[in-house]
Amino acid sequence: MFATLSKWASFVKLSHTVFALPFALAAMIVAARENRGWPGWKSFLLILAAMVCARTCAMAFNRIVDRKFDAKNPRTNLRHLPTGAISLASAWALCLLSGAGLIAASFFLNPICFYLSPVALFVVCFYSLTKRFTDFTHVFLGIALALAPVGAWLAVKGEVVFWPMRESFLLPLLLAVAVVFWLVGFDLIYAIQDYEFDRENRLHSLVVRWGINNALAAAFLSHMVMVGVLLVFGLLSGFRLAYMVGIVIITFSFIVEHWLARRRSLNWVQNAFFRLNALVSLVFLAVTATEVVFPFFRMK
């Protein structure tokens, strides 16, 4: 039983949920700040279910539509579909069931989430097709992940308002912009692994278009823009000491990430892509929660 669950978790890279989920939870906490960041068990569990289902659907769809490329790429030819560890029919079943799970969770949240859930499914799945026709595939992936904080905010609020500022829909939109720039930065780093393969197979990416060094420079710039957007988000949210400490840690993490990326040592992607970016998202969640749940930590 455990081996089966582990296989399916590996198939959809369940561990990578640590990227988008903390931003969704941070948006949820800020949206529920009148109740010290807690929206209630029902909303929390439904938000969690919607997030997991959306990501599972998107990853299963990605593995399905990319299976022929994965089989040809030495880096990915041992994935589940190319090796037959998981059947194509099973992958489609998981994709469709998880998509239905997102719609069901959205139905029990509120009408606006339910009505927008098919749009969200289209966006998170559409990314997987973009490498076939545009160099800006990283931006589409960023938009897909950026739906997480917007969706979590709407799940709590159930409506869109723009005033007062601490209740404004502008806040999750800023988080969405930050996630887009964050994702573009670390996906450019990740895509360097497939630079030669993508060129040979006419797959699109900004790494192929710009070259490795220019892509790394663009990735660093993108991450610095993200830091700037997070600063604006914190100021508009009324956050102070704890949040600013978090911004310093996030900035330092980016500096280390790009130093590792430029070295390109044996384990550079594992460190730069997964661990440091997981740290970024978890630190952001921690300091946002601290500001909302324990406001007396703020600097007067």
C-alpha cells in the first residue's frame, strides 16, 4: 500500500506542492486576518483539497502530454509513463478525478470559486502545451501557480473588493505577480538542464532563445523584482519587523541560489531549485502568519 502511494506521489511530484501551497495559505491567512488568520476548519480543508487536486491534475496532464519527449530525454526517460510503471489509462483517470475534485471542493467553498474552477483547470493544464509554440512557457507556468493565492483569497472572502486596503483584492493580485516572477526565475534555472535536448527537439524556452548566461541573468532580475513586489505587499498589509526579517532571508536565499546555479556543480539543481525555493515559500508563509496571528511582534 505504501509503495503504491509513494509511486503515485512521485508521479505527480507531490513534494513540489511546497512551492505554491505556502503562498495560498499566506493569502488565506491575510484574508482571514479579522479572525487571526483562521478561516475555520471547513474552509481550510477545502482550500487544501482544492490546491492538491488542481496541482495533481496539472502534473498528471503534464506527464501525459510530455510522455514522448520524456522517453527521448536521458534526464526523464525513467519516469513512470515511459517505463510503463504507470499506465496511460491510469494517468488519465488520475487527471480527470483530480480535476473533478477541484470543482467539487470549489462548489462547497462559495459560488465565485465554483464558477471560476473550470477556468483554473484550463490555465493550470494549458501550460504543459506551451513549450511547443512559445519561448515564454515559464511565464505561463508562473501564471498557473499564481492562481493559488488568488483562489485561496476568494475562498475566504467570497467576493472582490478594493477598499479598505487590508481587505482589498489588490493584495492577492500582488502575491500572484510575485509568484509569477518567482516561478520564472527558478524555472529558467531548472530549464538549463534541458538546454541541448530542447534545442535538438525544437522545444521552446527562454533558455533556448537567450542562451544560458543571459537566462541566468534574467532569472536573477526576475527574483529581485519578486522581492520588490513582496515588499510592496508587506507595506500595504501593514506588516513590519517579522515580515522584513523574512524578506532579508528570502533575498539571501536567492543570492545563494544564483551562486549555485552559476557554479553548476553536480547537485546544483537539487539545491538551487528545490531546497532554496522551498525555503523561500515556507519563510514567506511563516513571517506572514506571524504578522497576522501575533501582531504584537510588530515594531512600533
